Amino acid sequence: MLSTVIEQPVEARLVAAAPRMPNIPATLRYDRSDPFAVRMTFPAPATLEGVEVCWTFARELLTAGLEGPEGHGDVRVRPYGYDRTVLEFHAPEGTAVVHVRSGEIRRFLAATGELVPAGLEHLQLDLDNGLAELMRDAC
């Protein structure tokens, strides 16, 4: 059976005020049942709250951010130098800035593209089921 979820560990480098930049074993995740989104999860030891933190954002944002600055909300992505991509996560508690190798992101996006080609995400959505839930919620 074809897998519907892609998970790829990536090495994220936290850019902090301190000169040391610790490496964080983050995970990129893509699920065909939510075809427009990717998730990036940071383990508990790497977060201010001491709990696992998961950010969800558009796959398209990650793709576009490899080429130029993208995003105006909580998540922003931009290229940095030759083979790094910067991801900024803005929360009320503060902003986390991480560097990830662009090659790792490209490999992840290529895998998601094999699962669900860009532009065909809408074909994965169970529109009848989604519409039934919307109608039920509206009543």
C-alpha cells in the first residue's frame, strides 16, 4: 500500500543571541490527507516551553521560500547564502529563527511532490465528506 505520510528528519540550527548555534533534530511532515500543508516539529528540549512544538504552514510557502523571501504571518521563509534556508516562527513568546540545509528541504519537497504533485492538491480532498461536515456544522 502506498504511504500517505512523509516524515523527514532535518537538522535545524537555532540562531540565538548567544554565539553558539545548537543543532536541533526537527522533523518535516507531510500528510496526503491535508495536501496543502506541511508540519515542522521541534522536540521538547529545543523549545522555550519544554514541550514538543509543531508549526503548520503551506507547502507552497516552503517551496517559494527556497527562491526568495516569502510569508508575512507567523511563518516566514527565505534563502540564506548558498545552501541554507531560514525559517522564522513568530509566536507571542518570541521569534525562533532556524537554518536548514536547502538540499534537505528540496529532498522533502520532491518526496511530497511524488505523493501529491503541486497543483493537484485539490484532488486529494474528500469534498463530499467536507461539505457534509460543513452542512452539519451550519445546522
